[in-house]
Amino acid sequence: MPPMRFLITAGPTREAIDPVRYLTNHSSGKMGYSLAEAAVHEGHSVLLVSGPTFLDVPHGVDFLPVESAQEMYDAVKNQAPYADAAILSAAVADYRPATVADDKIKKKDGDLSIPVERTEDILGTIGPRKTHQFLCGFSMETRDLVENSSAKLAKKNLDMVVANNLKVAGAGFGVDTNVVTFITPDGTRELPLMSKADVADAILDEILKRRGL
């Protein structure tokens, strides 16, 4: 089996509000790091683009740390053309503060309102532009998992979506297990509760099978 070049994203992003505060999410990065470790273990080359986590970078993986959604977007946009497969498992912020205060925002009486703006859509950008790459996205839903994930697959020109329902026990952020469904142009396949390492192996197997390797 010839080695492939994988681009994998992982972890959360941080969107600055002021010099001491930011918006983020609960992503631990465990799924993306498990994917990177599994791919390099099978002899493939891996570039891991990761938001801030407390995880150790797997041995043999090329590592590119980023913080904001814009930095993640720029890194993926630049590196995707060189990849054979891109697995975008990072939980990237959909919105960021419209402005970042130069100084710490002081507490005042009453409420605080922070205007936000959309971040760049990474999958929505590279999906329509892909050439030879296999493009796998992730979908995290709380309802209508198959319907919403299938719409994402079609709209963003993906080859596969790994979807999980955050309300299912054992799935989602911060745990060592996951419950996922593979969404592809020819149907869906739901996997049982598995460790994230086993889910990573299953995702790689699916990609290699669909690439005919």
C-alpha cells in the first residue's frame, strides 16, 4: 500500500475578546490526535494542524499549532493542495468578536453585548476547489444528525462526513469514546460505541477503501 499524505485538523480555536479573554469550545482534540497517530502508525505522512490542547503530539507527526479560526483557515487553505486526504476534525468557531479590545474590558454595571461576525468557512472553501484530495469533514449535531450531515456533505462537496450526536452517551467532547455515523454519497453507516483510537482506525480504513488502497 503506497503511503498517503494526510492533513488533519484537531482541537478548538480561541477567538480573542480582549488581551485576557476569548471565546472557545469544549473540544479536547483527542479525536484528531488519535487520527494523526493512527495514520502515522500505518506509515503515512501526517501534518497535524491543531488549536490549543493539552495533548502530546504523536511521534512522527508534523505539527503546526494555530489559535484562531482565521489561522486554522489560512493553514488548511495553504496545505490542502499538497494532501492526498484531508480530515478536518477541529471544532472551529463559527463566529468571532467583530472587534478585539486593545485593553482589558472593565466590569461595569449592567449587561455587556459583544457583536460577532462569521469566520471563514474552511470546508466551504476547500471543498469546491479540491482536485484529487479525499475530503472528510466532521459534523456535531444535537438533532436531525443524518439530515443535517447529508446536507453538509452535498453543499460542501465532501467525500465523507463523520457525524456524532452530542446528546448520545459516550460521544462528543472531552471523553475517550465516541459514537459516530459515516455519511457518504452512497449511504450511511452507524458505528457502535468505540474508543476514539478505534474510531480513528475505522475512519482510516474507510478512506483507504474508498481510495481503492
